Amino acid sequence: MSNLIGQLGPWSWWILAGILLLLELTMPGVFFMWLAIAALAVGAIAFFTDFGWQIEVLLFAILSVAFVLLLRPRFRDRMHASDQPNLNQRMLNYVGQTFQLSVPIVNGRGHLSIDDTFWEIEGPDMAAGQKIRVTGVDGTRLKVKGI
């Protein structure tokens, strides 16, 4: 390992960063990105200094832990913030809204047409024409109650 780092110099850290970024693309979550940033930082520092490979590895370990523990929580909050938080879960947009049943709910199950989409609904038995409110979601089924 020391011979490879010695031969490639700072480029070895940039190659490691590229490998870690490729791993990030293939794995779920965001973890390897922070290790890749640490490798890039060590590679940049190695261009301007002449530390031994042992110090570079130690610096990589310290920066990796620091980036994961300090920066990851800050970016996680930003990554989940969205002006459309229910974009891939449309049914959550219907919670709290009221609709009119076009077909009755029988044995606790029924269907509701919303915006040209038929949704399975679950709730107490009710006749067609009654107003209902969506109270929750169970998988892809809307939970409703009469109002």
C-alpha cells in the first residue's frame, strides 16, 4: 500500500475518491460521498505538503469521521426539504380533504374517484352520495370517515 501511494502520490487519493463516488452511485443512502470528500481533501493537501503515507492515512481517517459526524446531519435536513414533500406519495395530499361517495362502502371497503383516479378506501359502511373525509393512509388505501 505504501509503495502504491508513494508511486501515485496525491493522485492515489483522487483515485480513491472516484472509487468511493462510484460506490455512492450504486449504494442506497448518502455515506460514501463523505469519505470521497475526505479523500479529495487529503489529495489536495498532499499536493502542497510532503507528509508520509502514514500521516495521510491518519488524516483521511480523521477527516472521514469529521465529515460523517459533522456535515452529514446538516445536509440530510436540506436533502429532505421540499416544496412538494408528497410528490411520490400523492395519496398523502388527500388527508383532511372531503369528497362525496359515488359508490357505497360495503363491508368496510369501497372505491373513490379523485381526479380521474380510483382509490381503494376503507371505512365504515356508507351509502353513495354521503360526504366523507380522508383521515389517513394505509399503504395505497385511503382511510375515510363520514362527516
